[in-house]
Amino acid sequence: MMLLVIAYPIAYGFFVSMFDTNLMNRWNFVGFKYYWQAVTERDFLDKVLLTFKFTIMVVAGNFIVGTLLAVLLNRKIKGRAIFRLILILPWLFPEVVVALLWKWMFDPIYGLVNHVLVSAHLISEPIAWLSTASYALLAVVFVAVWKGYPLVLIFVLAGLQSISEDLYEAAEMDGATKWQSFLHITLPSLKTVLGTTLVLETIWWFKHFTIIELLTQGGPVNATSVVSIDIFKLAFTDFRFGQASALAFIVFLICFLISFVYRRLLSDETK
């Protein structure tokens, strides 16, 4: 089953990357031409750097928001179950729904975001968030964090609830402050959970496509044109499936390398 659903698609994608093909009547063998073009052309390298920038911003935002909310929800507060349900709702919505919802929210004329900011006198006039190069990436990152933080919230909250209260009571008896308890009890206990979540989050957002495509289509002026957008356009707009497959295989190798490095670092820390 693994050979069928994992190994075969990867092998076939690598095979297609060796050809200049439209998958129908054009199969011109080019070898590693597209791989060499990718690693030597400035345009592709810039998009890889942009993808890393997008990924780092989203993953950092997800961890900050998700961890803070998990710590708050781990406390015994009234209505905690209701807050948990509300805060994980973004994760339950399909990405298409999330993207279309926020596209309307960011609309420069009718959008709620501009209305609130103008009413609060934070901006003097409406801003075209998704069509302005200096704001587009930040807007897309904000939507991605809104969509993605519940996963970190769920993982971290589950990890927090597995920590014994006896450890905190013993630390308090020894005179430890809450901050010291967090540094020496909470964080070490969450190391495995945080490491696993970091790997999943990084790989997921590095190859992300849906939200960016629906919000900006990679624009304006390639301000949000990450690698996945470029691959999609090459394959399904220009019908250059060989070149698109080569870029996709490079992305696969990058994701594999990220996972390998994370796992090695985590395994070294746990020894």
C-alpha cells in the first residue's frame, strides 16, 4: 500500500521531470535540465526564499498564539469548554471558506477590516490589503495564522494536561516562581509535543497553496508568489508538466531535509 500511494507517485513525478512534456503528445527527454535551471535561476531561488519567509512567519505566529491560548485554557476557568470550542473553529472550516471569508473582510471598499480600522482612527483611508505589494504578504500570513493556530493549541493543550500537578506543587514548595516552573517543568515536558508540532507545521505551510491562491494568486507583482503557486501555474496554465514536476520534486527534497534535520536535533536533545 505504501508503494502504491507514496513511492509510485514520487517516482512517476521524478520520471516526468526528465521530459519536456504536456503529458499527451509531447515527450522530449531533457534529463536534469529543469533541475539545473531551478538551482541556477535567480527567480526560483527568490521564490524559495519567499516561501521560507512565509513559512517562518506563519509557524512563529501559530506557535505564539496557539501556545498562549493553550496556557490560558489549561487553567480552571468558568466556561472553559465553550472557549475551547470557539477557538478551534478556524481549524474546522475548509481552507476555501476561510480564504473567501477573509478576502471579503480585506476588501478595500466593503471590507470589515478597513471599516474597523478607520472607525478606530488607526488609518485615515481604506487600504487595499491584498493588492498592495507592501501589505499582501502580511495579510496572507495573518489569514494563515488565523487558520493554523488551533492545531498548535490542541497539541500544546493536550501536552499541558498530561503534566502532573504534583510537579508544580513540589516546585512551589521549593520557592519556585511561576516563570521558573514554566521554564523548568512546562517547557521540558512539552519538548516532544512542540518538536512534533514544529515539524508538521513547517512542512505543511512550506508547501501550502490554497489560501494564497484564493487570496492573491501570487500577486501583486509576485509579492506572495511562493513555490507552490509557481508550480501550479507552470503545470496547469502553461502545461509545462516536466518543469513543474522538477520544481515539485525539489520542494519534496526540501521538506524531507527539514524533517530530517528536525528529527536529528530532537533526538540529540532527548539523549
